[in-house]
Amino acid sequence: MKLHNRDVRTDVRELGALVGDVLAAQASTEAYETVETLRNAAIDYRRGDADDRAALHEAVDDLSTTREEVVARAFTTYFELINLAEERERVRAVRNADDGSALHDSFDATIAEFAEAGVDADELEELLADVLIEPTFTAHPTEARRSTVKSKLRSIANHLGELDERNLTDRERRAVWRDVTAEVTSLWGTRQVRQRAPEPEDEARNVQWYLENTLFDVVGDAYEEFEETISKEYDDVDCPKLFEFRSWAGSDRDGNPFVTPEVTDETLERQREVAVEKYRDRCKRLSAVLSQDGDRYADGDALARSLAADAERFPTVVEEARERYPDEPYRQKLRLMRERLDRVNDVRPGEYPDGDAFLDDLDVIAESLREDGQESVLESFVEPFRRQVDTFGLTLASLDLRDHRENHTEAVAEAVAVEGVDYEGMDESERVDFLTEAILQEEPVVDVDEPGDVSEITERVLRRFASFAEWQEEYGQQAIDTYCISMTEEPSHVLEVLFLADQVGVVSLPDHCAVDVVPLLETESALNGAERILGTLFENEAYATALEARGEVQEVMLGYSDSNKENGFLAANWDLYENQRRIARFCREEEVTLRLFHGRGGSISRGGGPMNEALLALPNETVTGQVKFTEQGEAIAEKYANPQIAERELEQMLDAQIRARKEANEEPVEDVPDRWVEAMEIMAPAARETYRDLLNTDGFVSYFEQATPITVVEDLNLGSRPASRSGERSVEDLRAIPWVFSWTQTRLILPGWYAIATGIDAYLDEVGDEEGMETLREMFDEWPFFRTTLDNASLALARTEPEIAAEYADLADDDLRERFFPELVGEYERGRELVLEISGRDQLLRREWLEGSLDRRNPYVDPLNLLQANLLGRTHRTDEEERTLRLTVNGIAAGMKNTG
């Protein structure tokens, strides 16, 4: 059966032509011809029909100020639409696979493989019971696009789906394309660049959109698919809860003074309102289905008891339900369930206290239908609903709180100083002892509500903790039960948070602990000191008691972004790998279950890349089944905007995690040959030293500022957080997102590969080229960690364009350019050569579709890069030129499909 009417070439060709038509109509024919001149000049060079980019340079140099803006807008619009064409192609791949062909990383194939290998039903159930996957949406948008633009693009994407999947008459097809034309015309006239920075509330609503409009509906379908897949090979294997969604949007206070308790409260309330409204709607739909006559179908004892309990709780409402639905017990029950949902945001009693209570009522209906032999009704209408409630509860997504450890230390020191305690003057051991005694004693040490004359930072921290207790009382513990500590370096940094939580009643040991305190380890010293930090905590009487109350589960977050920015790509990856193994071994020895929280960004240098490969590359020791990771920036839109792609993402996550868990059960301690470890222990330090030498070389920060658009990126209004921690110009102070974004714009994606060549060469020099290359090839073939690391570096190398980067290097002072650019290009070229030699490939990209995507994009990104470099080189820019410059940043980000 033919599933689709179009292909990616058709979409690209017709959308590209439409951009041209809209450009000619909305600007002028001359403007269209200018864009065509630029496009053709770029293509000629890429195809080898021109010896250099002279024609393209000349065309860019001849642009008027007004025409520059039109050109930037045209190419940006083109990329936005081509991204939709490629999204549509991904949907085709998923649908074709559903129709019989095989997809890479298929849960279907894995279950069949398990069955063939002799994995029995009990073992599969145990594997599934271990798994809990927690995607966590962060408050770092890192998207250059406005939400208005995203909304228009989503509408165009839906129209493309109609054209591709529906059997339309010629008249209907013309009508849909007319709507596409109207949307693209509207998009052309819409401002692409934000006029103001998004507020935290905007970021929270952005995350909420994906939860509400895509994932909420996808979850039920995904579980149905998982269960159907399992049933092909196994009988009576129950599929447990496998996913939870969490969010930092509206609750991450680290470096963002605009995330106040009011913002968090508003986020919690809005998310609960959305969940309640969704469930009310589902209850009404279910009521239309469950119209069974009570005289024909015996309502089970559980349903009868539940209705009797409702009659005592809501006698008037029950009477009204009986009158409206006589002898229709399911409808009566659903009417009472809607009543309890109505009271969740009401002053009247009788509301559902949490999602579990609502799920209990759904279970009553499910049990009754099962007893009545109505399995088909149960599977089609009730089970998907149950999965939604089990996944989203009344919270939609649980919030994590986060702040920098310095703020907690200052708050504790000031608050206890009022009571005559010199916390600031204590050493680490004394602080641990004081905090331990304070947590264990029954009486509070400080008055959080009236702390006295304290700094603004302390007042904010204490107010947040007071609100923390109120949020849990109002919205339930599940809504907000995790506190993450940025830049954790000492055990006292963790105990400070536990102490503050104790002062407000969130913690009351030994019986009550309603918070997971999560150290974020992101610096080299913190990662290397992880065992010392955790060891002190596990032996600490107060913390051990709290840990016991939380089920002996310790969550530890690993910071990929700052680790990379501090150490460079290769060294950071090795540090994270080795320290994960050490932390996991230590937790296992202490009989504590480890849940790793991977702080991944969208780009390769910040831990990005395919999630399924990342999960499979984790050390066996760390794969406990529970895993948590951040999702942010354009990666959220790419993964979760389209329902079919979102379901595929969930499948890949589950497939990778269950395979990794099975392997970890079979080989709890990964057998990594000593010679592989020795190779990494030579390569990583050499790479780290070279990377740090670059960053610390006098003049490098100036070169970075002159040869990248960092000053523009900082003013782009990407997110509500400041671009740097203190406003100073230094690599150390700069946040990882603008650091990566700036290099990506120049097409010299240094954070994704710099010093990897130096590291490899150091190893080859140590053991000899022949022996060393043989070992490296063996590592690539047999070690998932090393293969994934090199594959990710390969992707960053493939997206790097030294000739384009040279245009930006020319903007720097001559002496800076000569000192830095040749070295960067040399490292790139040697890295490219070594990666190809080790992998045995003749090209960097191993995915044909990705190679095709880059080939499609490069000739269109080139003119934007040259225009951007041209604008950056101007000493004084008009307001119009500044707007155009910011627009080129949006366009290049869309073309590269990446910011930071």
C-alpha cells in the first residue's frame, strides 16, 4: 500500500519555489533575482563550476542595506521550510517502518532478539520493572526562533502532512497549497528576531506546549505499541510505568534572578490546570463510550463500592448523576470523577489529592470492564487514559528546583549568624558537624519567615524554601520534590540544602524527607572528588537517614557543558566516563541505588547527539535502569513537536535503555581492557593540556571576540538568563551555550573536536603508529564509549567549514589571526584525517540522510555567512544593519539546525 504522495525532493523543490514566489511578490522581482544570483554563485563553487567564491563575494558586497535585510530574510525563511521538509521525511521513515520495513533501533527487533536468545517472560518483566526514563525539559531555550514563528511553521507542517498522507482531489490539493502559500506569505511579513528577552513564564509555557499538545496524547499510543510488540513474543507480560517527564522551566534559579517563587507558583498552578482540564475532557469522551446498560452488564463489586463511597461524599451530585444516567453505572462514576476534578482548583472539599487517587478510580472502571469481558473497550479507551494519568499525574511535569551552591552557603551563613553562629568562619569539617546536628534536632535553628537583616540573596533563598513547603502542601510532593545544586564541590553544599529544607518542614527526620538533594558535578575537581563527597554524605547520620527515607536512591547530576568548556571535548568525555564508573561502583558498595542525571545540551560538545547511542555508550556499572537527562533548545522542537517523531523518540529511548540494562545485568562491571584505558589516559591529559593552553594563551579571548559573533549572540534575547555569569569577558565566565553558539555560527565548531588530534597523536607517539592505530581501531569497533565519542567528533568535524571560518578569522587583528587561525585549522585537518583512519571510513558522515541534508544546506548557508562576516566587519552599523545582522544569526542557526 502506498502511504505517501510526496518525497523530500518534492517538498524541498516546491517549498523553495514558493519562497521565491513570495519573495518576488512581497519584495520585488529584482530582490528575487538578487537572491538567485547569490544562490547560484554559492552552488557553482560547491559543485566545482567556479574556482573560488569571488562571484559570491562580489554579489554580497554589492548589496544595499535594504537588500541585505531581504536576502537574510529569504535564506532564513528557506531554511525554516526545509527543516519542515526533512521533518516530514522522518515521519515517512517511521510510517514505512510501521508498515513492515525495519527501523534502526527498533523495540520490535529487540524483543524478537530477546525471545530468540531465550530471555523468558519473568526476566523481561524484571528488566522492564527496572526501567524509568525521565526526560527533563530545561529552562534554556537556546532557540533563535520566536514562538510566533514556530506556531506558523507548525501550521505549515500540518498542511504538508495533509498533502503527503491524504488522498485529496485536485481541488482539495489546491486548497491546501493555497493555505500553505498564505502561511508562508504571513511568515515572510513576521518579525523573525525577538524584540525582548523571553521571561521565565514564556519559557515555562514553551515547555508546557510540548507536554500538552504532543506528549500527552503520544504517551497512550506509545504504551499501546510497546504492549503490542511484547505480546508478539510473550504472554502475560505487563508493561509497567516506563516514563516520567520533568521540567526546570519556571523553577531553575541558577544564574537567573527572574525566576522568583511567584514564577514557580504560577508554573505549578498552570500545569495542574492543564492536567485537570485534559482529564475532564477525557472523562467526557469516555462517558460517551461507556453507555452500557447496568441491567445487561453486571457492575463489579469494586464499582458498586466506589459508587457507594461517592454517595456518602457527594450525595447531591450522586443523585443528579443517577437521574441523568439511570442504570448506567460507568457514566455515573465518570460524572463523579469530573466533580472531583472540578474541585481540585476549588475551595470545596472532596477533590483528588493527587494523580494516584484519580488513577484508583480509573482502575475501578478497568477492573469492572475486565470482569464484564469487555477487554476491547478497556484496551481502546481506558488503558491509554490510565497511561496518561500514570505518567502525568495532576502535575503534567514535576519541577526540579536549582540554584548555585554559593547562594545556599551565603544564606545559611547569614541566617545562623543572627543566632550567634559563625558558620562563615568554620572549615568544611566543622560545617558538616554543625549542619548535621541542626538537621537532627527537633527545634528549628532559624526563623525562615523573619530572618532579620540579611542580604537580598539570602532573603531570596529563604523565601524560596518557605515557598517550597507551601508548594508541596498545595500541589503534592510529586509536583516538586528535587533540588539540584550547581557547582557542588563539598559535602556541606548538599547538607546546606537539606538543612534549609529541614527548617521549613520539607524534611523532618527520621520519618519524613520530601526532597531528593542532587549534587551537580561539573568541574574537574568535583568529578574527581565525587567519592569523597558522596562518602562523607553516606556516612553522615543526618544524610543517611534522609537517604533511607527516600528509598536509598541517590541522584547525581553530571554537567556536560561546563566540563567540556573547562577541559575540551576528548578529556571531558573521558572524565565523565571514568567518574561515572567510580561513582557507580562506590554507590553499589554502599548499597545505594544510583540514578544518574545527564546534563546534556543540544550540541555535540555539550553532550548532544543521538540519545539512544548515548544511553548504550554509558558504562555498564551506571545502568541501574533509572536514567534522567536534560532536553533543551531546538532539540525539544526537533524531537517532540511532531507526534509520530515524538513516539519514535520514546521508542528509541526505551529500546536503548532496556538493552543497556540487560547487558549490565549480564556484565555488571564492564570489561574494558587495560590497554584501552591506558590509551585514554595518554590521550585525554594531552588533549586537556592543549585545549587549556589555547584558552589561556594571551590574546585568545580577544581573538574569540573579534572572529565570532559573540557580541551579537549575547544580545539575541535567546533566554531569560544572562549570557555570562558576571558580565565579564572571559571564556571561564561565559556560559556554555553562547560559547558553542558563537563557534557554530562561524562554521568552525571547535568545541566539538579541538585537541582530539593532539590527544591521539600523543598516544601514537608513545606506542608507535602501527601498534597504536591497531589498538584505536579495536577500541572503535568494540567499545561503545569510544565509538560514540569519535562518531560525535566526526559529526562536528563534518559540519566544520574552514574556508567559511577564514572569513571570520579575517575580521581579527592580523597578529591574532596569524597566531590562532592556522593552529585551529591544523588541528581540524589532523583530526579529520585521524578519525577517518581509525573508523576505516572514506567520509566523516555515516548516515546517508545526514550527508544529503548538509549537501542541501551548505550552498544556502554560505551566503548568510559571508553577509554576516561583512556586517560584523563594519565599524559602525545602522539600526537596520543591526537588525539584519541578528537575522543572519537566526538564519545560520536554522541552516545548521543548531545553536548551542
